[in-house]
Amino acid sequence: MSHSPPTHDKHYVEALASVENTIAKLQRCSTAEKARLHKDFRELAEMVSKLRRGHLEIVVFGEISTGKSALINALVGDAVAEVDVRGGWTQETWHVPWKGSGYAIPGFAESTVVLIDTPGLNEVGGVQRGNMASDAARKADLILFVTDSDLNETEHSALVSLAALHKTILLVLNKVDLYTKEQQARLVEILQKERTVDLVPADRIISASADPREKEFLIESADGSVREMWRKPAPDVANLKASILELLSKDGLALIALNAALYSADKSDRIASMRIELRRKQASQTVWSYAALKSIAVAANSVPIVDSVCGVTIDATMVVTLAHIYGLEMSWLHARKLVVSILKAAGMALLAETSVNVASWIFKALTVGFGTIVTAVPQGAAAGYGSYIVGQAATFYFEHGASWGGESPKQIVRKILEDTDKQSVLNNLKDEIKHAIRLNPHAKTPTE
């Protein structure tokens, strides 16, 4: 046997590269993002190791007491998985090496096959255990779905979910020793033609008897006397084992390559989604902080026009901060240009806020700055609202890789304005201003 992976196999090489590229993507994340994705990083590293060793995992699913553990024991030929008369005995996933399978993926010196038992699908209070089973399914190269009768609603729903993962599934009708030959045939027919259409191919529905019940035998002695004896028949999993090994011999390498590629794609999507979520949350906090800062700064400024210059400076600084959140570099000058372009795109939509500012400037000029206390709340809130819209638009711009995503700035700003509860934002900004003024012992309560 060769001691190196089959690097000539195109699908295997592509799958390995896909997982390694996803790991590289994760390594480019920020420290905060890595902290949230540490479990994913570990699991991706495990997948690389699994690929390089030719480690093949067969995961066993089924409801409580369908005989999953007994099936594993019968396949392995030893009592290695826990079996108990109580329902729901499997408390976690069990990894059982199938040393007697006689199969190894060609080209892998350390190739192993592992059978994994999972908690019952219908376990009471089994949310955490259900998550364990879901994780096992996503890592599985082959799935054995065990039932002991016609599929009920829970089983059918679980089978649909597993089929959506695009994994190879063998449906095992276990405990067939409880049925007559006619009943067995009818059950298989129902499963093939009614319950598993488009979920499991007909030739992948296999009967088994992993833990047969005791049978009564009549023993005739040499003297002609007859006595009764109860004996437990040997497990009957020969057809299942043959089907598994035939499938692995034909597609073993393809199975682990396909699984790794699907797993990598799933993790890549999760990383992208998590990064968007974290960055969007951080960006939202940043926008609100700067909007509140601008509201207070403009409200407190007693010099006409200077508060407008101060507001532009705050907006540009906010945009530079947002760029950094999204891993982009932007100079203050370019940030200022982006702020101006967004304000132009907003146009008439922010006319009311502009009017408030103009009126406030005039009043401040006529009162030589003493009008600040009167104009503080409305002017500050109006300025903060404009900053809030600029921040939302800049967030969209950076989220789409420093572009407007195929639309014009005016279209994007219009959508943002339509989706924004203006009055709620203004009320919150006014509360921020009033709170800041209350903390200032030298300020009087403004009149709105």
C-alpha cells in the first residue's frame, strides 16, 4: 500500500485545497472574529487531518430504541457500543473503529473506517444532543438511517433534512425478525414507493436484524424425547455489510472528497455570514456613537457656522472608522469626499434637517451665540440624524467592497431613508443631548 495520499485524483486534490483555502480565509479574520469562530477553525483543521489520513466516517441515525447501537455492535462483531433496554441511552456521539471491515481507501497508509452512534432523534430534552447529531451528519461520509417499522413523522422529517445535505444514505430496516416474510416485503415496498421517493434510492433500503429476539427450539434427544430450548439467533447484518463495503470499494475516495468539499463550502458561508454579522453590529454601534457625538457637539457649539464644520469633521472621522471595521484603508480626505457624495445623494430628503441648521445659524448670529441654548436640541438632533444616514450609507458602501453594489448612491440612500424610523432616531438623539446637558452643571435646560 502506498504511504501518500492519491494526489493524482482531481476531486480529492480540489477538496483538500477547498478546506485549506477556507482555513486561510478564517486566518485573515480579525481577533474578535477568530474568537467567535474558534470552533470552526478547530473543525476545519480536523477535516484536513481526516482527508490526509483517509479517515472515513459512517454516522448512524435513528429514533430511540430502533437498534442503532446494536447494529454497530453487529457490524463490528463485538459489544463496543452501549446497548440498554431503556430508551434514549445514547447520551453523546460514540466513535467506534470498524477494524473488521476489511476496507481501507487505496493510497492511505492510515486509512480507517469509523462507525458513529448518535442520540435518538426523538429524545426528550435532547436539544444539545440533537446539535451533536447535526454536527456528526455534516462531517459524515456515509449515513445509515435506522428504522424498525414504517417511517413516522419525526423520522421522515429527519430523513428529509439529512437528504438535503447531499450525503449518501443507506436506509436500514432493522428488527425484521419481528415480522413475517410477507410483512417484511410489504414494509420494504412502502418505504421504497411511498416514504423515501427522491430521498433514498430503492436499492439502498436494506433489511437487517442486529439483535434478534430469542426463539423457541424443539430439541429431540437420542431416546426420542423432545424438550424446549430458547436460543438467541446470531445477528443478521450480512446484506448491510456487503452493501456498505461495495459502496466504499466503488466510491470511498469520492465520498470523503465530496463530503470535505461540501463541509468546506458550508464553513465558508458560515465564516462570511459571521463576519457580516459582527462587522454590521460593530458598524451600527459606531454610527450611533458618532451620530450622538455630532448631535451633542453641534448642540453645544455657540459659534455660528463652526458647528457645521465640526459636524463634517465628525462625519469624515466616522467614515474612516467604518472603513477600518471592514478591513479597508481610507484617508480622511477621501472620507470627506464620500460624506459629501452621500449628502448630495440624499438631496431633498434631508432638506428639513438643513433648514433647521440654517435657521439655527441665523439665530445664533443674531444673538451672538446666546441662541445656542434655544437651538441646541432641534439643531443637534437634526445634525445627528444626517450623520446617522451618512453612516448607514457608508456601511452599505464598505459592506459591498467599497462600491454601491450595482446601484447608484441616490438609490441606496433612498432605500435607507425609507427603512429608517426617522422620528425614533430623532427622539433618541434628543434624549442624548438632554442627558449631556443635564451632566453639564453650567448649562440651562433648553427650550424646544
